[in-house]
Amino acid sequence: MKKDFIVNAGIRITRKCNMKCMYCNIQNTEREDLSLEEWQEALNIIKDMGVKDVVILGGEPLIYPKIVELVDYATNTLNLNCSLTTNGFSNFDKAQKLLDVGLTSLGVSVDNLNVKESISPLKAKNGLRLIDYLIENCKAPRITNYTVLNKNNVINILELIEYMNDRGVYTYIIPFHWGNEGSFDHRKNNERFAFINESDIDIYNKTVDKIIALAQKGYKIKNSIAFLEESKKHIKNLDWKCNGLSELRIDSDGRMVCCCDKIGKVNDKFTIFDLKTKKDAFLEAREKDAHACSGCLWPSSFEAQLQKEKMVKKQ
Ligand SMILES: C[S@@+](CC[C@H](N)C(=O)[O-])C[C@H]1O[C@@H](n2cnc3c(N)ncnc32)[C@H](O)[C@@H]1O
């Protein structure tokens, strides 16, 4: 396996969103989204690079008008595994269509069964309704609940995992992280949700240990145990830096970005379309950008790197 092998590509299909979650790291911009044909071309390039897994990011992916056509193209024409996450705001029938055309996994964001206590009450309420709808209406609902683990839900997260597990739904934990890279001022006031002092960290660690015990018992938990364990070391200072390059991240206008959180200083000189001819120059620039980052707590790059190491070992 080549050193520059990429495990997955995340495409930010749009930055537009029908909700305004105060903790969200994505800024809605006036930038024009790529058209269906442009995203299809981008997916051809991604596939030619040997990538098999595509993650559709947002904004809110379900408000992209041609989302079903794009997922259909990715799964049925290009044979890519394709997943996305929604806030369940509306468009239940669209979510169902995505599963019908072969979406590998539909993410729904719910962090609390007690919706009033949720970090985003409307999102939790809609998400729970969407999950019920999909279980009732889809032949094979492949659902993952994206749960932001924060100071408010740390006391009842096990209940939520249990609830989802009973319904055949996976839970994927994203530890809450607030503005670390400096430029997202609206995240300054997130002390209500962030794990900051020693007692916060203590309860985080103890809860994560209980989540690991559930995972070991076979509960439907998507994170690796390695991620959950390692997160304990970084929850306070959010200083977890990626090790290696295993993911591509593409913004809504086709520009390359470093990862989910940070628009790099070098990457945005490239668009996905440049990668046809300038892949090596991009990979070199991307490496420099990764070093400039101060860290975060998104699970995906760690999980992708783990997957890559396993694939290399198997060879
Ligand atoms: C950026 S949203 C995009 C998809 C969709 N609009 C949604 O709300 O589910 C993707 C996931 O990231 C989570 N997320 C956003 N900001 C976060 C933060 N500061 N810490 C942890 N998770 C966060 C959201 O709750 C959601 O599950």
C-alpha cells in the first residue's frame, strides 16, 4: 500500500444550513456551492485516487437540491461507500430515498433523550422523530446517532446509547470541543458544554470508561475503543494532532481544506479539480498545513489513520 493512500474523502456539499447551532464550527458563507455535475466530476477524481469511502458533510446536506442524485451516482455508478449526517429538520422522505439508493449509513444528530437538556433541543427532537420514521418506513434503516458528548449530557449518555442500541441504531460519540483555533469567536461562550475544570474531566473520564465497557459488551458504538481511550488525554486542552494523512476534505466551492475544522493556509491554493494533475504538490502542502494546526477532538482523522494502519498490516 502506498504511503499517500487516502482512506476517505469528506465533501462539504454545502455550508448552508436551516439551523443555527451555537456550537457549530462551520460558518455559513455566501460562497456558491458546486453543481451536481461538478460534484460528480470531483467524485470521479476521488475514485481515481483510490478512495472508497465518501462522507458528505455540511452545513445541512439534505438542503442541497440534488443530494439524492449525487448519492445515487456515488453508490451505483462509482461503487463508493457513501454516508452523511443530517439535523432531521425536515425532508424525512429525502432521508428515506437516500437509504433506498444505497447510502451506507445515515447519521442523525441527537445528544439527549431529554430534549430540553439537549445542546440543541430542536435538533434532538427532530432527530428522534426522524429515527422513528426511518425505522418504520425503511426496509433496512442503517442509522448512526451522532452524539456530541458534553457537560450537560454526560450524566445520561448511557441511557441514550441503550435506547439507540435497542432500536438497532449505532452511536458515534463526538466529544464537545470549543474554539481552539482562534478564529471562531462565537464558540467563546461555550463553557456550559465544554469540559474545563478537574471535576469536568473526572466525570468525562469515568463516563468514557463506562462507554468502553458497553462497547466491549457488543453495544452498537461506532467509535473505536482506541479513540475513546485516547480522547481522555486531550479533552482538557484539545491538543490532539492528527498523525499522518488519511483523509481528504473538500469545501463547498471545491477548495481543498486541511480537515473538518481548519481551513489551512496552504491547502486552499488547490481545488479538487487541480488534484488531477497536481496531486503530489497538494500532498506536500497538506503535510505543512497539518503541522500548523494546534489540534482538536474530531474523531474521524484518528479513526481513519487507525483503519489505514490495519489495512497496511493486512498486506
Ligand atoms: C457540522 S454538523 C453537519 C450535519 C448536520 N447539519 C447536523 O447538524 O447533523 C455534523 C456533526 O458535527 C457535530 N458538531 C458540530 N459542532 C460541534 C462541536 N463544537 N463539537 C462536537 N460536535 C460538533 C454536530 O452535532 C453534528 O452531529
